[in-house]
Amino acid sequence: MSALAPAARRRAPRMQGAATPWLFLAPALAAAVAFSLYPFANTVLLAFTDARTLAPGTFTGADNFTRMLQDHRFWLALRNGGLYVLGVVPPLVVLPLLLALLVRDKGPGVGVFRTLFYTPVIASAVVVGLIWTWLLDSRGLVNGTLQALGAIGRPIPFLTDEYLLLASAMLVTVWKGLGYYMVIYLATLDRVPKELHEAAQVDGAGAVRRLLVVTLPAMRTTMALISVLSAVAAFRVFTEVFILSGDTAGPGGRDITLVMLIREVSSGLDGNVGYASALSLVLFALTLFLLLAVLRLQSGRGRR
């Protein structure tokens, strides 16, 4: 018995040492299971039922997905999501880089400009949406100024035209995201070796040439990251369109997005939770496909 005791004592610290990291991870893992994994698994199960808000529902197979293919609002939302990605991602990849290049060097007033560019990021999305609603309204500042200058004869329907409303929402998304992606670019620009710029300058390369042959190649990974982040966020847009349209999704609901459709379908005491879950799965699959497609495109460019 006494011979076994020292061996047991030697094993005990080893076992405690192995368990210690898991004890620290346990709260985070429990939160991930409770608030991420379990809801996701439950959504997958509900997508194959006719569950309602106050009723568990029964198994219906792929009926929700069949209904989705026949739902014109789903195709409208899909179209709007695609247009949003095309309209938002290029500006959010290029414009923040230009801003980062402008404010990367320390100098008088640079800190003020950095703060001004970043302020929309920390502002509430609802507040930002309301401000732009007041600006773009038919009696808002933009239309009022243009009419006062004689540039237009009647107000431009920024918030009541199907395509102008979507374009206005894109403008708000770009304006709000510029500062966030600018900071990401600034962090990467600081890691570009100055020796490369100096060598290119010695070879006679001007500012534009150095940007093309030194800065942009070094920023390729960051540009891919920003492309992915902005594309996924664009496909999941909600607040901008919701606020600018006044919860109407535009004229005839033609500016509806997938997230707005999910909210509309699942709202109320008789909300169709099963169909909303199926829509959520499709949104997840589309964003995952979009993420992989952008990464594949960027990796292909990197190999060339």
C-alpha cells in the first residue's frame, strides 16, 4: 500500500495539469454550446418541420425548401443580396485603403482625421440609418439643397424608388464601414518593410509605382480578408434597408433582404418558425459559399 502511494501522488499532479486548461475553457465552451451549437442544431431540425411560434410542429421533409423555390420573395431577397454584394464590396476594399494611405503618416491633424473617419463605426446603426433617412428624404437636406441650387426640379426619390433605395442603403453601409476597414489596412501598412519602398525609390519608382509593386502585393491577404468580411456582411444586411424603407422593404416590398424575410416570416404568435429556419440554413450556406469563393479567387491570384 505504501509502495503505491508515491506513484499515485506522482500521477495526481499530471492529471491535474492536463485538466487545468479544460477548466479554463469550460465556461467559454459551455457558452458556445448553449448559445451557438445548440441553436444551430435546433435550426437544422426545425427547417424540416412545420413548427410555429407556439407549436412544435411535425416533420414535413423538404416541404419548406420546395416552398422556398416557389416563393417570389425569396428570389427577390436573393437578387437584392447579390446586388448588395456587388455594390458594396469593391468600394469597401478600395476606399479604406486610400484612406489608410492618407492617414498612415504621423503629422499635424492626422489623429483628428483618423477619429473622424472612425466615428461612424462606433455610432449605432439605427442612429446612422435615421440620420441618412432625414438627409435623403424628399424634404431632406440633400433634395432641399439641390432644389435650392436649381439642380433638380423635383425631389429625387431616394427612399421610394426600388433601385435608388437599395443604392442609398449601399451608400450607408459603405460610409459606416470605411473607418473599420481603414484600421485593418493601417495595421497591415505598418508591417510593410520600409526597405522595400526605399529600394523602389532608389530604382526611380514614383509614388504610384511603389503603390502598385510594393504596397498592393503586401496587402493582398488583407484585401482578401476585407473582401470576405464585407461580402458576408453585405449578404446579411438588415438595418440599413429596414430603417431607410421604414419597415416596408421598399415599394411593394421589392427591396427585401433575406434577413428581413426571415424576420417577417417568423414574427408574431403564429410565425412560421419552420420556414424561417429553412431560410436561415440557406442564408448560412450562401454566406459560406461566398466566403469560400472569395478565398479561392484570392488564392488563385496569389499563385499567379
